[in-house]
Amino acid sequence: MKVYLDNNATTRISKEVIEELSYALKIFGNPSSIHRYGRDAREIIEKARRRVAGAIGARREKEIIFTSGGTEANNIAVSGTLKKYPSKKHIITSRIEHHSVLNIFRYYEEKGYDVSWIDAGSDGIVDTEQILSELREDTALVSIMAANNETGAIQPLRNIVKKVKKISPRTVFHTDAVQFFGKDHLNAVELDADLITISGHKIHGPKGIGALYVKNGVKIDNIVFGGHHERGIRPGTENVSFIAGLGKAAEAVSHQQAGKDYRRIEELREMLIGGLLNIPGEVIINGSPDKSLVNTLNVSFKNIEGESVIMMLDSAGIAVSSGSACTSGAIEPSHVLTAMGIDPVTAQGSVRFSLSKYNTKEEIAYVIKQAGPIVKKLRDISPL
Ligand code: PLP
């Protein structure tokens, strides 16, 4: 049996998205051309923009800027804001962000910016009071993710945005909602963040496509120079077919069916938790599943390496990962688990299971059946 439980790394592209992509690939005109070919391509982009705006509850379609993915959208959000407000030299983010936010903040710190790094508790939730206490007159930007990719921890974002805006209305608020979008209800108007990042491949769409929501009235500078595309914020001839794919994928996650999918996925996760906790020896759940995305479960099998578990599960046809997909291969303990105060040995033993609507009960039963003997075998030979 083959079981794919690495949906926070990427998801299987859906049939409807493939159909949409294939259709759009044939519409080859340049969307900036004014003739019929160009207009046909433009129509595809604007339809996708409507779909994405609808799916994230944006008021206006023009608030959606297509990018080459979550990483680029995060970079535009951070650099675009700092370029716009060059005299403000203080920025705030958390220690549990994805590397596309973490590393750009580190870059600006090296360049002389004052960065306030916000801690997370053992439940993986960032400290709201610390964010508020760090706000200053010259705080250009606060960037806090909506849900964490490794633990699934959902941040109390509405509350954070509301309080930040009250204390510091001129500070730009960005959220990386790459993991949250499609797994929970995202509404840009209710959230009131200025900038929101989403990505196609985490929602059964294509890789290499994403979007940045830029709230009406919020000003950011372009960081790439070119033409007028995407309001000049992200110049370059648009990736028409992938934009169409993102639009279709976004529409699917905003359907009523998505709510039913979340509930079914949560049941599967409950089943998985029950099964894994039955494995003899210490099995620790990292973070708090009831405060996390319904599809994510991060566990540590004490005294064995997560990487070894992953490799043995892989031989049994089961795909999972340890920590962020983007850091797989690196052997240091995850920066997210470390920031949550989890000791290095436990962090090294962590394995992330991330489910999707395509998983079944039979698959989860198979995973549980395979995991027990694998953990036992690794413990028997572990030097730890
Ligand atoms: N932000 C988070 C929370 C992610 O999990 C990822 C991908 O792993 C990204 C951003 C980057 O998105 P993309 O792969 O589209 O560049």
C-alpha cells in the first residue's frame, strides 16, 4: 500500500485543476496584448483573480497579486514594506516562521534593522502580549504566520491583528497563510491583515504559483523591476495557466464540501493519534492538536531519530517528513520545536504526519500497523 501523509510539504494536484491547467495552457496569448489572443489570456487571469479573492473573502479582486509562490509573496511583503517606509527600522516576527520569512528577517537584522523575535509556548502558539509590548513608533512591519507548517499550530491572529492595529495603526501587518488557507476558514476582511500570503501547491494546485493579498489602500514597493503587470508590484508576463490552476484550487477549498473534508480529516487524525499513542515507550505529541490545523500531527518517538523513522516508513510505502519540507536533509533539530522549548533529543525524534482529503481510514490503519514494529526495531538498535 502507498500512503501519502506529507501534505504540508505539498499536495496532490486535483483532477479539476489539471483540467483547468491543460485548457489554459492552450490559450497562448500575452495577457498584456490588446488583440483577441491577449484578451483571452487576460480573461483567464481575471477569472482566477475573482476566484482567489472570493476564496479568501477579499472585498476587491485587485487586492490579489499573483506571484511565483509563497516564498516570493513573503519576500515581496517584507521587502516591499521596508522599501516603502525606509525611515522605520524596527520589525517584528516570530521564531517559528517558515524560512521564507525567517531568513529575510535575518537578512534585514544583519543590515542593521532592529528585529523583535517573538517566542512560542509549548503549544506552538506565539506570545501575543510580547508582540504588543515590542511595538514602537518606528515599527514598520509585524509578520506572524497564520498556522505553522511543522506543528499546525493556529495562531490567534484576529486577536493579534486587532490589538496591534489599536496600538500601532500605521504598522503594516503581514501574515503567511500558506498552511492555513485551505485547511481552515480564511477571511481577509474579518482578519483585517494588510498583507496575506497564499500558495497553490498546498491546496491541490500547481507548484510555483501563489498570491499576495494587498489590502486596498496599503502601499508597498515593487522589489523586481519591469512593466505594469500585477499593479507593478510583481512585474513580468503572468504565468497564465498556473494562475488558472490556482484559481480553480482556491475555489475548491472555499466550497461547502471543504468543511466536510476538514471534519473527516480530523477524524482520521484522531484515529492516527490513538494508534500512535498505543506504541510502547515514550510517544510525545509536539504542540497541541486541538489548537492546530486538523490535518497536522507532529509526534516524537523518544530516543530515536525522526529521520530513521521516516526512512523506514518510506520503505513501507508511507510518506511523512520531519519538520519543514524545505529543511529536510538538514540534521539540526527543527527551529520551530526548539523555539517551543522542546529539548533537542525529543526534537530530533519528531515526525510530521500531514493528511489531506484524499486519505482514507484503511490508509491510517495501515500506517498504525507499520509504525509500531518500526519504532520498536529502531529503539532496539538505538544508541541513545
Ligand atoms: N510558508 C509556509 C508556512 C510554508 O509551509 C511554505 C512551504 O513549505 C511556504 C511559505 C513557501 O511556499 P512556496 O513553496 O509556495 O514557496
